[in-house]
Amino acid sequence: MTSGTEYWYNIATGKVEEGRRSSWTDVMGPYATREAAQEALDRAAARTEAWDEEDERRREG
């Protein structure tokens, strides 16, 4: 974060906020860039899927 600006993804509105303006219960972040914040849900979904797959492998093994 070279500029010191933090970006947050607001899950209630689906919008990126520059600086945290909303309740912590509604935001994901902080992110260094607007683009990273915009991708927050996709990245979280991918991580959840990977963790679910790992859990399944452990149950099978």
C-alpha cells in the first residue's frame, strides 16, 4: 500500500469503499487496491472451495 489508502469490499452493497466507512460486519478487507477489493468474494469462494476439497480428502484418507 504505497499511498496508504485501504479499500474494503462491502458485502451488503456489493461496492468497494475507499477507507472503511461501514460496520465491520459488512466489509471484507482491507485490500491494497480497488481491484483486489472488487475480487474479494471470488477469492473467498475459491479459498472456501479449496478448504472443502481438503476436508473431503482428509475424511476419505
